[in-house]
Amino acid sequence: MTHLRSRIPLAPALLAALGASSPAVADELIRRSFEVEGVERTALVYAPEQARTTPSPLVLVFHGHGGTMRGIARAFALHRHWPEAIVVYPEGLRTPGRYDPEGLKSGWQKGPGDQEDRDLALFDTILADLREDFTVDPGRIHATGHSNGGGFTYLLWAERGELLASIAPSSSAGGRFLRANPPPPRPVLHVAGRADEIVPFEAQERVIAAVLRHHRCAEGAPWGEEPGWTRHPSPLGAPVVTFLHDGGHRFSQAAPARIAEFFRAHSLAAATPKVRVFVLAGQSNMEGHGQLHSLARLGEHPEHGEWLARLRAEDGSWAVRDDVTIVWSGREPQSGLLGVGWGAGKEAIGPELMFGTVAGERIDAPVLLIKTAWGGKDVYCDFRSPSAGEPSAGEAALLERERAGGREREIGATYREMVGQIQDALERIDELVPGYEGQGFELEGLAWFQGWNDYCQWHVRERERPIGAAPTERYAHNLAALVADLRRELGVADLPVAVGEMGVGGVEVERRAVEDGAREAQAMMAFRRAQRAAAEAIEGAVFVPTAAFWDERLEQLRRQSEDWRAEKREQGIADTADNVLPTPELSAEFRSLGGHWYCHYNGSAATYSLVGFALADALVPVPR
């Protein structure tokens, strides 16, 4: 790689355009040569003196087809509008175009592989060359261009997007690269003339619409007081600004100062990692009914008991993590830093507490948990997603039976609410995550913990038909459809999924199903197999066993309390807090271990924590 420099005299018109009162700026455009794959390429370069020692932004400006580096320097004059930046005006090579089929005029490659990627190689060479002589700020590299140069700006975003902080194409419909190779979200400013006779305004509108979708932008609002400027905020930290004017293809002189302002406002924020987002979805056991007073039981677990200490602050109180935020509509306020009390009540927890603790410990970045859970919801009706199709005969019979009993449910209503809540949280990520700096986010995984309402129909029969088995029989199909549809809605085709086993009853259920022939135990085992089959049917999903986390001692005391309750009724003994079991000691032990329904793991906060650990362990690998 070689380069040559020469100071070139500027024409009077160019000096006037650059501002005759600023000779320190106007006189410092240097013609620079770059050898790119054996071909000499040229550019005009402006570099402020401090750029040799101080990290400085870099802006590349690309002319249109038939243009020159001098002409684009005159039209954009970005070194005048941003004199603190290194500004480069490259010159193109002869390139065929729509109005120049023989390629007699200069221009830029129009897509990946075109012209043997000579202009992408030029970008790489310019960047490497300037880094030898100047201190280029790696977080503030920007590109802009007009017409064919605007199209090349879009191509740079698609092919070198990881290096660019923002782009500002003008009069270009080059956004087709969004479809072929979706680039990382970056702030975009697009200038378009409604009377453009070269690049139809309708084509540019389609490009702008594609960028807005790619950035998940909200409705726009005026950007400044001048007409035609609109800013669309993005939850990805990549706003889109449009300047739609009434002119034609000629570059608008209202644009350069605003482009410089736009570039100044954006950097890669390399020091701020993206927010890592996890969705925790399901029914009441994802809501969480682990009684807080029973959480100390976690410390007795032989393998994971050490995690109890990580849930406490130095003073022994329950800790609040400043690196993990949670949002859930099931409580007020609906968002905040993760701590205890994010279960179904302020004195309850679900899997979220330990899930978020593991994620926070293992991920060196802000974490957002989006919890979407409602009690009493099933997959065959409530969470049913579009691609699951119509209910099977057995499922339809169950729903008809409900209607006959006066209960009418809307198929898929909970699925749609779940999607809406996830999308809303992502759109408001700047409001939810403390210290958010527009760095964007990554959807890391879905933790799914649900099943009781699909399982508990097992005993229902109609005209000797076991229609209650239908939700279990169709569970793998229905859950696979839900995941496929959710991935499509969220735009993450490979979103990892952890399917948590319904571990109610523990490992003893299997023994009871085989040795005792207990029908509800057999139904439970059939449902667990259906959950495993669902995970196996979903690419990128993993089945997470949880039955071993069932608290056998708590279950023993619960059964004993039921027997004792019946005995008290027979003997006329009143129920009190101290005689839940025959002795005060047993009653106190029972209360310390939990205190909720059987289907809610008897209220064991330790069990919910272990489930949360297992789900997180499946989605958040231990860092090396």
C-alpha cells in the first residue's frame, strides 16, 4: 500500500463555497493517492491538526455517477460544517450506469461483487492508510453520498456496517441490500426529492420504509424547525431521519449542515455493550407462587445452595441487582431492577429471581427480563398461535364443552397479548433500562414454563371418548407452532428456547405411574413426554428437566396436613396457625418450607429458584 499527497489549489468558486473567511479549513484539502490492488485511486482529504494526536471522527463523502471529488467537496463541504472531523472525498472510476452503459463516467460499484469489489477495497485502504497518519476514532466513522454515491453508502452499511457509526445517503434507492444481507442497525439520514427525475421518489420511499422496519421505528416527529425534516426514534438506538424536499435529483444545499449535526450526535458507543434480552413466558408457575419466607431452604441444596448468598446484600437483606431490569404487567410498578417480590405477590417469587441472578452473574452487559405470564392459560386455546391451525377434534370438543357450560374463550388471545407485551417492552427499552445509551439489544432466548392447564384436562371424557387427552397429544405441535410464530413476529429466526418440564409431583410421579397405576400420574408422565417432544421438534430448543427440584419433605408435610385437617373436623378441633399439623414444631416447619397449592410447587421458593437456575443455565452458558 502506498500513498502520495499534494496540496491542490482550489478554484475561486470552491473557495467561496467553503467559506473564504476560513482559510484554515478551505486551504487544507489535500489530494491523496492510494494504491488499491495495483490501481492508483485518489481522494481529497481534510484533516485537522489535532487529528494526529486526538481521536477524531472520520467522514467519507461519495459523489454521484459522473461526479468528481472536487464537485462533491463543493456540494457537501462537510469539512466546513464539521472542522473537527477528518473528511475524505474519494474519486470514483469509470463505471457503467443506466444512463452511461459504456461506462465513460466515474462512479461506484452497485452491489456486492460488482466491479470485483474495487470500491469496498478502496474504503478498506483509505481507512488503513489514514490510521497510519492520524488518530481515527473507531466509534465515529460515518459515510454519506449522493445518487450512485448514496447507493454505495448503503452498500458500505451492508458490507462494512460493523465499522460505521451512521450513514446519510441522498437520492438513492440502494436499500435493497437490507433484504440480501441485513446490516446491524445504525442511525440513518436519507435525503430525497419528491420531483427526482433520476431516482424516482416512490423507489426511495420504499427504501425508507424498509429501513424504518429494520430499525423497528416508531412514528416520526419533526426534527428541528425547518420543514421536511422528520426523526423516527428506534428502540435499537438507531433513529432514522428523513429530509423530504420538493426539489429534484440535485443535492439539496439545506442538507450538509444537518448531516454534520446528525453525524456529531452518533457514535458506536463501543464501551457500552448491547442489552441482553430474555423472554420469560408461561402461566401461573412462571408468574411465581414461591413464598418468600421459604427461600432460605435453597441454601440446603447440595449442588446449588451457594446461590442463596448471591441473592443477599452485604447487610443480609435481599439484594436488588443494578444490572438486571425486569418488566411484567402483573404487578405495580410494572418495571424495575430485579429483586424479590416479582412473583404473583410482593412476598412471592417465580423463576425470574434466580434466572436473572444467573444471567447477571454470567453476562457482562445490562440484562432485561420481559416476563409475560398469566395463570390458568393453556396452549391449545389461549396461547394458540396462527400456524397451529384449527383445533383438533378433541380440542374442539373440549372448547364446545366449555361453551355449553357458559365459558367462552377467544382462541389465541393470550398469544397475541404476549407478543404485544414483548414488542412494547422492546420499543420502550430506552425507558426501561437504566443508563441506556442507544447501544441496541440482542434477543437472547425464550424461557417457557407452562403446562398445568393443558395437562389437567386428562380425566375429561365425552361419550366414552377421552377428549381430555387431546391437549397433551397436540402439545408438541402447538408449542412448536407458537415458537415458530413468535420467532417470526420478533424477527429472530434462531431465537434459543428452553422448555421447562412441569415437575409438579417430582420424580415420584414416575414410580406412581408404573407401580401404582395412578391415572393422574400416568397423565403427568404423558405430558412431560409431550414437553420433551416439543423441545425436540423445535430447532434450537432444549428440554429442561425440573422434577428433581420438587421438595419431597414439603409434600410429605402437605399430605400430613390434609389428613390432620380431616381428623380435626371429626374431633371438632378448630383450625389455627399453630395446628396446621399435630405439633407446633411440625406446623412451623411446614410454614417455613412453603405455603401454596400443590400445582404451585406447594409454594416452595427454593423450588422456583432451582427452576430459574436450570432455565438460565440452558440459555446463558458459563463464560470461559
